[in-house]
Amino acid sequence: MHFKFKNHFSAVAILLFILFTCGGAQAQHISFGTWAGGDIVITPGIPGDLNFNNKTQVITPGWNQSVTISLHDAEAAVLAIEGTEYYDVTVTIDAPPTLDLDASNKIPVKIHFAYSNLNPANVTVAKTQAIEVPVGFNSATFPILRRTNGPPGPPPTPPSAGYTPPRKTAYLFIYGTLGPVGNVDAGAYEGTVNVTVEYSKYN
Amino acid sequence: MIYLKKIVPWYRLAAILFCMFIFPGIQGQNTISIKASATVVEATGIELITLKDISIDEASAANGILNISPVTDETAGKMLVKGKINSTVRLSYLNQLSLVNTSGEGTLLFKYIVSGNATDNQRASQLLDQVERIVQFNDKGQYYLWLGGQVDLTRAKPGSYNGEFTIQIEYI
């Protein structure tokens, strides 16, 4: 009797702990990314940077001056994300609100991004299939390889000795609008956009 | 109470195992930085200088039609466009213009043909026969234009005809 009570008490304690930790109903995700290794590879494409002069060669001061690089422009920056095909990745963009020359010379910039994850043959195809992340969002979660149609397949084979899961490349496009340039000094205005990619864990 | 003490290690172990699965640490993460940049330059005007006017010589007309090639004829007009070094501009112009008889009645319809070159070499100039043409200044901020055209003189009344060639140039 004592033995049974002990087991019962242990189970209740663990259950209570889980309930408090989880804190209510959760969507039904299998978080494969929880066990993913650090094997995401990000490679800059062409162009690997966002240079607004590549779209408008001569940018002059003025309140009506602005330059927009759109997703389908050749000047949009390209990043290739290689990872295990069945994992979801979360991309987070940390972009500055302005490009700066110095403390008193700043030009507003709005950075947008899009992803393409249908296993495109090349960057050109990737761009035609790209999904633009709505304005106002700075992160997006998507599978490295998006399933096009049909029901989900069986769970993937986990990595093990002698077995490497298939890898695919998704593409990220970064673009945006500079301006209004305003009454600023001439010079080289710069900012850094940090792009973080990690396997999603749905915690 | 004695049983409660005994299960504490189990509780802790369960919590540790649970946390290990839920918070495995940062894995599979990669960060890259890309540079966003723009170079702003002082506003630079575009200067258009006429180096030579078109010379219309009636004697050169064949069957009353006068053709002046901007590429090969010495009588073609010549202009120099000055702007920002190596920058790209869009050219557009009206390819037809009425020349007004300044000494009498009548007008002549002149159809312009324009060629251009970043170097001062008329024979190597390229015809700018599209509505808009993208060209690039040379490393001295110069671009040359030659103006020719076609005019029908068969019904022209005697007199002196005048007109202005209008071209629009803008940085892109």
C-alpha cells in the first residue's frame, strides 16, 4: 500500500510540474528543431548587400527623394539558407530604422524580406516563388522545403550514424525603401541588417 | 512525511529531464550581417552646350529631300552634355520640330535623328533612335550628341528658318 501511494504521488508531482510549465493548451507541433544540430549554412548571394545606389546611381538630398528596391529588382540582396529539408527555420531580421552618416545625418530606411522554399533551381526561380513577409513583421517561420500539395508524409528518419538527412536550400531576399532622403549632407550612409536563422523549436 | 522526502529526488530528476528537452540551448542557429548603404552626392546640374548648329544646305538636297546623317555628315549639329562623372542619364527628345520662317510665311517640318557617344568621335557614335535612351557620362562627365535629320524642301518658301532642338536629360 505504501509502495503504490509513493508512485501515485510521484506521478501527480510530475504532472503538476508539466501543467504549470506548459500553461494551457498548445498547438500540436512536433518540434524536430529541438534536436537539430548546428548545421544551418547561410551564404550571401549576388548581390549580398543592399546598395541603394545600384538602383539609383545618383542619390541627391531632397525631401522628395526616395529609392525603392523591390523584391523583383535585381538589386535586392540574396541569402541562401541551407539546412535539413524537413526542419522549420525561424528567420529574424534586425534592421536599423535609418542609414547613418553621423549623429546628425540620418536617412530613414524600411527593410522588408521574403523567403522562397520550394527547392528552387536557382535564384531567379526562387524570386518568382518568393513569399513576402508582411510589413511590420521582423521574423518568419517556414520549412526549409515547403510541401506543395497532398497529405503530410510519414515522420522523417532521424539522423544517426551513417545516415545524414537530406538538405535543401531556401532563399531569403532583403529589400526596402530609402527615404525621404531629406536635407542631409553628402556622404556614405550605412547600416547593418542582422539576419538570424535558427531551427524552430515551438517552445 | 517520510515518503514525501523520498520523492524529492524523483521530482528534481523529472524537472531536470523535462527542462533538458524543452530548453536544449541554442542549436542550429546562424547569424549573418548584410550592409545596407547609400551614397548621397550634392545635387549636380546637367549642362547642355551647343558646339555647332545644324547646317541646312538646299544644294545638298536630292529631289527636294535633305538628309543629314548625324553619324557621317559634317553638317550635323553637335552638342556636349556635362554632368556627374560616370553617371547614367536618360535622354528623351522630340523627334519632330516645326522650323519657323523668320523672314516670311511658312514652316518646315524637321525630323531629327540623333546619335551619341561618350567620346568625341562622331563616326563611332550610336543612333539614339528610341523614345528614351540610357547613356553614361564618361570619366570627365561628358557625353556628345550629334544632330541630323530629314526635311522636305520641295514646298519650302524662300526665307530663313529657325527652330530649337529640345532634349530632356535626367539622372537615373
